[in-house]
Amino acid sequence: MKETITIMKVSKSFGKKMVLDEIDLTIKEGHIYGFIGPSGAGKTTLVKMMVGMDKPDSGTIYVLNEKVPNLKLLQEIGYMAQSDALYTELTGKENLTFFASLYKLSKTEIKERIAYAANIVNLTEDLSKKVAAYSGGMKRRLSLAIALIQNPKILILDEPTVGIDPELRFSIWNELYRLKQEEGKTIIVTTHVMDEAERCDYIAMVRDGSIIARGTPQELKNIYHASNFDEVFLNAGRERS
Ligand SMILES: Nc1ncnc2c1ncn2[C@@H]1O[C@H](COP(=O)(O)OP(=O)(O)OP(=O)(O)O)[C@@H](O)[C@H]1O
């Protein structure tokens, strides 16, 4: 299996605070890779660097064999940030059309992709409403639809299901599996939700800017003598303190 993302000795500080400390990591094509860890551990900073939105102080990141940042990669990465970056005075459909127009898509493809993405996040009926009238969960769903819009090879989703009800969360995860299995997409998620961590193929546990453990969910359960992921998380925390 090919490597989609390679991170080599990446460090980052904000002021005197070291937020990432010599991170080394490879993410394989067609995997769902999860980053879990407490608030402030450095997960968002790390995924932003993969997207090219933040720059390491030292170290290198390659995505699809291109050194980041690289404009060519924008077409290939769908990014859902933790805070929604939406045009609230526009409708959901206008937002999707705007973001779709940034990519190399024909008019027909734009139409098809908007219908597909809206359906996945269950927003089809609400597309003509202004985003200002959306609930928090609807805004998250629209942000996820935007991340899917250009049919990217890589999805980088920063806490994608926060504020989304369990039923829709379940169907979104089913779609992530389908995208992985049928379309070979590489999917990176950060999460605080432990049952989501268990759904990933591979997990990195981030704490204080370092990856303290990595492996399949089962491997991590073995390492931390845990029967579920809440225990993995708690036991990993105890070992560090
Ligand atoms: N632009 C910035 N300027 C200064 N400090 C920052 C900046 N961005 C992040 N930080 C700090 O870096 C640390 C890591 O933040 P980051 O958002 O990467 O954590 P996280 O693991 O994603 O947390 P959460 O789960 O709460 O989103 C935090 O201490 C945060 O305050």
C-alpha cells in the first residue's frame, strides 16, 4: 500500500510553548487514520500542517509525494476545520456552489457533487435556507459537505461529528467506510469520541505535542490493558502523570 502522507521530524512552537515535538508519521493510502488526545494536545495544529495551512518550524511533510505547501494539493485534500468557515448570508446551496467553483469541475459535475454532498449530510431539504438560520449541527454538516465537494483523494476532518446526532453520525461513518473501501480514499479524523476512535484502522494518541502510542485499535487496547477506548485513554493518561 502506498504512503499518502509522510511527516518527518515536524516541530512547532507558539511562543515558548512547544506544541509539536519532532513528530514522525506515515499514513497509508486507503486507511482511516484517527488522532485522539486531550484538548490542547496538538491535533489541530498537526492536521493544519498536512493541509498546508500552518507551517512547521522544522521538519517536512509530503502529501501524495508533493512537499507541503503546494497549490496542486488543494484539489486533492478536502478539509473540514473545527470552526465553520461559511458565508452565513448565503444559502447552503450558494455556499456549496461557491466552494465547488474553486476547483476544476464542469457545470454538470458541480451539480452532481452538490446533490451528492448535501444528501450525505442530510441537508438536501435545507439547501435554499440562509446559513445564518442553520443550527450549529447543520453548519457542521454543511462544512463536511464542503470538504467532500471536489471529490478529493484525501479527507482531513477535524472533529467532524461534534454536534451531530447519533443517527446521522452513524450514517456519516458508513459513508466514510464506503469512500475508503470503494473509492480508496484516505481519511484522517481527529476525535474526542472514543467509539469513533475504535472505527479507525489506525490511531495515533497525541499528548503534549508527542505521539505517545500508535497502532490499530486492538493493538492500543492490548498496550494499555484496556477493554474499550475510554480505558485506553484513561490508562494512557495515568501512565504519563
Ligand atoms: N495560533 C496559535 N497561537 C498560539 N497558540 C496556539 C495557536 N494555535 C494553537 N495554539 C496552542 O497550541 C496547543 C495545541 O492546540 P491544538 O488546537 O493543536 O490542540 P488540539 O489537540 O487540537 O485540541 P482540541 O482537541 O481542543 O481541539 C494549545 O495549547 C493551543 O493553545
